[in-house]
Amino acid sequence: MDFFEFEEIEEERNIKYLILIIYDISDNKQRLKLAKYLESYGVRVQKSAFEARLDKKKYKQLLEGLDKILNKEDNVRVYKMKDYEEVRTYGDEVFADDGDYIII
């Protein structure tokens, strides 16, 4: 099975990924704009970190939106993971759920 066949199988199963977005943005206005955008996809788990459970289509939408709103000097990292199986938490356990989010 080649890579593209694997991608098609994942799409057919409607697999959702755990997406972790972390950022360091010094401009207050830009940071607030990004946080509001990310709230439409997932939940804030720390001051500059969001988690979301997204299928492939929503993940692509997230990335396209980031391309539009981020500036060259912004520092944002997006991690795409299969599931929570490798996530270990200490303290408050806040996880993105499988619920649907309205994207504005």
C-alpha cells in the first residue's frame, strides 16, 4: 500500500486527529486575533496553546486560515497527532472533545 492509498483509507474512516497549536506572538492585537480564530476550532489548554480534534477537511481549513491571518514575525507551531494515547498530563486535564465547532 502506498502513501496515497493510506490517505484515502483514513479519509474514508473520517479519522480525527489531535491537533496541538502553540504560539508566541508579541503583538497583543495579533495574539488576540489568533486566539479568537483558534477558539472556533478547539479549546485553550494553556495561555498560548490550543488543542482540537479535527478531521482532514477541518485541519486543512485551519491551516488555510492561519496562512491568511499570520504575519511573517509570528511564531506558531501546529502538531498533528493520531490520538491522545501519547499525551500525559499533570494538573488540570482539559481535552478537546469530538464535538462540532462553528467556524466563523
